[in-house]
Amino acid sequence: MQTVTISSESQVVIPREIIAKLEWKPGKKLQIEPIKNRIELFPVDSRQNKPDFVKEGIDKIMQEAEGFLKGIDTTIKREEDRF
């Protein structure tokens, strides 16, 4: 675990090794969330302004769910005294 320092201008530099490992490029937008006594950074898809992991997760779920209801019986038996 690496340590960083907050500058007098409230800036923090993310170590180069971490940037390289995450394959982030200059200009990458990040969403920052305070959680109790820490912060978390999330890469943002600039086209939809959503964190990348959310977009990727939704796409994966939709692909996995595609066609899973094919052939399901959609008839509903109603009780006689109900509308």
C-alpha cells in the first residue's frame, strides 16, 4: 500500500504504478465518493456519465438475461369473483 499527501491546494497525486496498472490515460474522468472515513474513486464513462463498472455490469446482466423467458406460459388463471 502506498501513501500519498494532500497538497496545500487540496490535490492528491495517484502514483504512476497504480495509473499504469489500471490503464488510465490522461484526461480520464473519475467519480469520487466519500464513504465514512475514506474515499473511493470510480472511472466514469464520459458518454453517459456513469461509472464504467456500472455500465459494464448492466451490459453483462442484459446479455445473460437475454431470452431466459422464451417459451414461458404467460396465461393467468383468474378467480371467478375477481375482475
